[in-house]
Amino acid sequence: MRNIRFFVFACLFVCTGTQAQPFWEIYNTDNSELPDNWVNALAVGSNLALWVGTETGLARLQAGGWSNWTSSSSGLPDNAVRSLAVEPGSDAVWVGTFLGGVARFDGSTWEVWNSSNSPLPENFIRDIWVEHEGRVWFGTPAGLALKEGDTWTLWNTANSDLPGNNIPAVHIDPDGTPWVGTINSGIARFNGKGWENWTIANSDLVDNTILDIARDTAGNLWLATPAGGLIIMTPEADFLTFNTINSGIPDNEIARIVFDSQNRGLLGMTAAGLAQFDQSSWEVYDALSTNLPDNKVRALVYAPDSSIWVGMLEGGIARWQPVDTVSGLPNSQALSALHLFPNPLSAGHALHWRSGAAQAALSGEGLLYSEQGQCLARAWLSAAEPFHLPEGLAPGNYVFVFQSFGRILRAPLVVLAQ
């Protein structure tokens, strides 16, 4: 093994960390306007809008409010949304569907490309990578497609040395080099002239199906596989494998990978919840150890506000944001005992809360304070009754306080512009 770029020897053994388990904010068809609990894709814009691709339509959660689009009420070409990507700079969303091709939605106008009105080789869009408005990549079951303005370039096994046509994962390096993960044909990189390919036959890769690709700050590629566990490919094309035998990973079936601001990898497992790898130890977050409603993770995204969103096969979506990431507010033990959601949200919306105490028996007074300690609103709350924020609150940081029979809990709250 040559020049491995991060400290790994401790992880060749079964090891787990001891961090506190997160509390997840849950959004589903029972408690929100999410159109379906079957979630296939997630994407977050710079404005913190969360785009949700479900099996029955597209949804957006922004500042505590929901918007929904279906093929019968909008230009969405198919309700089964399978991939999403937000366009840098404009926050327009690209929507890949199961049968209707791909659409670009800028908030008011829909543009649609499919195999009938464009060179797109397939209407099933498995993955999307947007470099900018004029350069967008699509992984399909019929090869790789690049759209540059009105010009299309296609790669498949018939017109190139692309090793396989079924492409669930597309990754573009900072220098513009494309990588693709295939079904049963390994991982491939385009070198400007042709495709370099790594498989079980010609390398230490242990699984020929690559469902997701993510790059860490050291330039290593993290590969999600359906049977081989986590594979890390170094810049020198060495392969490190982490599976249930040699590490603390809970399962060998991985669907998605993202990184947080500390370069920790978070893995969405097909049937075992989530696993976080900080390059020395593992943390597992699942339905047994946390309030995560479903272990079958299908989508995962890290947001600019440091929160993590999870999309599940049956459980809707869940959000976790470490409370100490809110700027300008002190850390304390009390902050971990009171959980607020949505957070951030806009003035006038309902703020939901939950305490580590027995929720059904909890009642008391909720108070909203400015950072300067001025009480701006108060209300008596029973059980999990929401606290309604006043209209006209200025954007910024606030503190929500809950008082119950001598017990005082507080948590930071961020109010967004309406």
C-alpha cells in the first residue's frame, strides 16, 4: 500500500466512537406536506432550500414552508423523481426522473429534455452533476451524457471504451475530470482520450458495482458499493476496503456518501441506517440507537448550515444539526436537552420542539429571547404543542427557552428572511 494519505491503521480493527447520538427532526406525510414517505433524492441550495425527490412528486422545504409539484400541476415530466442537483449560482434545480427524462426548474419556468426532443439516450436519469448552467452531466442506463448549452456529447460501449452503460454515479473532479460508477463494470475515469477502468479483474477493487462517489479533502475517492462495503481509492489507485469483518461499519450495503465540514464521511446504508467515519473510528446512527424512523437510507445531503438531511425508503426525511454550530450562541449541557425544528425558519411559522424528558407529560412556558436578552414572545405549551413565532421578526439569531416546574431548557434558533 503506497502513500496512503490519511491515518487508517486504527480502523483495520472493529472500532466505534463514543459521541452522543443525534436527535433527528422528522418530516413525513403525517406531520408535514411531504407528498410521499418514499424519498429517492435530496439537494440543498445556497439559500438553504431543501429539494426532495419522492416517488410521487417534487417538494421543497424553505424557511419552514412547503411547496409541491407534480406532473399534473406543473411542468414536471414524471412524478417518480430519482435524482436532483442544484445549479451553482442560480439555485435552479435539475430534476432527473424515472420515465420522463430531465427537467430544469428555476422557480417559475420548466425546461424538459428527453429521448424524443434531444439526444438524451434514456429517460431514466440515475444521477446528475451540474458544473454550471451550461455544463451538466447525466448518468443513465444507456451511458453518460454531457449537455453543454445546445451541444450534447454521449459515451457508451458502442462509441467508446466506456466499460459499461448503466451509470448510477457521476463525479467531476475540481479540474473537470469525469468519473463514473457503473453497475457490474467497476469505476472509470475519462483522461481526455479514452476511459481508464478499474474492476475486480485488474485491481484490488472488491465490488464491480459503484452506487456513489465522493471525494475527500486529501483527494481520495470514497466508493459506495451494494455488497463490498466502503472502498477508498487513493490518488495512486490503491484501494482500501472497510467491511463488517475488518471495521466498525454496520453493513456492507451502502447507498450514499457525503462529507461534513470536518471531512468526516457519512455513509447512508441500504438497510442499516447511517455510519460516520472520521478516518479513525466509526459511529453508527440507526433506528435502534436514535429516533431515526427508517434504516433504509436512499438519499443524503450535507447543507451549508452544517445540518445533515436523510431521505428514506419509508420514513420520509430527517434532519440533524449539532446545536453548537449556531454562531454567536454559547455551548452548554442545556442546549442538548431541547431540540427545535424547523431550524432555521421564517417569522410567523410554527416552531416545533422536543425535550429529552418524557414528552407526553411535559408542559410549561415557551419564551423567545433576542441575543441581547429581551423577551419577544411567550406562550403556555402543553406536550409538543408548537410555538408560533411572531410576524415581523428580523432575520438573525435568537434563543428559545422552555420553563417547566423549575426546569429551564434553552436552545438556539435562527430566523431567516421571509
